[in-house]
Amino acid sequence: MSFKSQLIGRIGEELTREEIELVPAGFQKVGDKIIVNLPLELEDKYQVIGEGILLIFPSIKSVYVKVGEITGELRRPQIELIAGVDNSIVENLENGVWYCYDAKKIMFAKGNVSERGRLPKLVTEGEIIVDMFVGIGYFSLPIAKLAKPKKIYGIDKNKDSIYWLKKGIEKNKISNIEVIEGDSKKVVGELLSRGVIADRVLMGYLPEPVEFIPYALSILKKGGIVHYDALIRTDNVKEDLQRVKALFEESGRKAKIVNPQRVKSYRPKVDHYVVDLKIY
Ligand SMILES: C[S@@+](CC[C@H](N)C(=O)[O-])C[C@H]1O[C@@H](n2cnc3c(N)ncnc32)[C@H](O)[C@@H]1O
């Protein structure tokens, strides 16, 4: 039975016919918490809905509602408790990797699960990787745990992300990630002066991190790989991929798209892709 039917089965009597229409079909489950996206029209019923969700899923301890978009360059979510205990600390095991974070402060894109599974399979033993937007280790943790890179330099300018990345490293018992707090444009320069050259650079940030491309290229070896988060129009895929290739070639280096990977829908008619480029 669908989530919506189950919820209506539990609390349907407390909602009007119009309100039932507005109940969403799905939700996000992270660890023992559920985060739902409810319209403002249902505000008076948030608590009732939250309690209904607790009844459906006995293992769930807290229900939060999204009260705004994920904002700012540090990608902070906005959620509020509607039922259960107010504990937004998440420890979530996904494909053998622990991700730790505070859901009130840190976003976690469930939809990027395919990428978290795909990237470790591409990494060969001994690689040097620079993750320019490491966050809580969305990609670096699975790569460090499931592949055998020599070292990952994980950079983020959000103190909260850095705090939770360190927790994730501890929890996963990982030793090959060097965590660096700071602006990746600046940190890349510092790594270069330490003699670091990368086999692979991760550029996991949306909207597209166009202005970071020269920095990524500056530290990438000839024949190295970049994973670039791109927004691709569903009816102009070829043209938009050419645009991405051209962005990388503006610097004078040759780029070849080795895999344009569709990740998820970003908004109507625009998809989130991770474009893998080989750079010569
Ligand atoms: C949302 S996360 C990455 C999400 C992840 N790629 C995923 O798809 O699940 C983006 C991260 O980039 C960080 N960030 C933004 N601008 C930055 C900069 N100039 N230097 C370093 N980190 C930055 C933010 O703090 C945030 O943690």
C-alpha cells in the first residue's frame, strides 16, 4: 500500500477532502528520521500528519517538515520538528558506508545515491583525488572506504560539514582522507605549492561550479578525470554537453567527455548530470 494511502488510513478522518489531495506521495527517510515536504495550506495539520507517520513507521523517532529551500552556497536546509523527539543528528548506513550529519544544518541528497555507488568503482588503486566540495563526504567517504585511493584531499568551507566529515571518517575507520577547511579556490593553490597533482577532481556542486573549472584544471594531471555537476536541458542534451566540454577547453586544454551520467531530475525539463571528462 502506498505511503499516502497508509497515512490516510490512519488520519484520514482528521483531514478534509481538499487536504487529503495535498498530502504528498513520498518522503525522505534518513536513519530513524523522516523529512516530509508539506504545503503551507496543511500547516494546521502538520502535527497530525507527523503523528500519523510515527504510527505507520514504528522505527521512526522524529518527523521533520521542510520549511524552506536549501539555501546559500553552504547549502543549508531548513527543517522543523512536527512529531517525535527533536534529534536531528543522523547516522545513516548506505551501501556499507556511514554518513553522519545534523539534518538541520546539512543537506543530504538521497537522489545522488547512484553517484555514491558509481564513483568508487571508477577509482583505481593509488589515485590522488581532490574533492573540491567534500561536504560531509558524500563521495569521498564511499571512495575511501570501497576503493583504494592513495589519498583524498577533501575541501569544504562550511565548518559544520567539516565537523561531520571528521565524524564520518572516524565512524568508517578511514585513514586516507586529508580534511581541509577553506575555499577550494585558495586551497587548490596551497596543495599545488605542496606539489600535489591529482589523478581525479570531484566538482560536486550545483548550480554548476563554472568559476572553479580553472582551479580544478590547474591541479589535474594530463589524462586525469574530472567529475563535473552539470544542469542539462532534457530536450537539448547534446548541445548542453558540448557547452560543458567547451567550458573545459576554454583554458586551452583538450577535454573528452567519457561519460555523461544522468543523476536525477533537477527541475522540470532540466536534469542533474555528472559529466566525466578526461582532460589532456
Ligand atoms: C551540497 S554539497 C555537495 C553535495 C554533494 N556533491 C552531493 O551531491 O550530495 C556542496 C558543498 O560545497 C561547499 N562549498 C561551497 N562553496 C565552496 C567553496 N568555495 N570552497 C569549498 N567548499 C565550498 C558547501 O559548503 C557544501 O558543503
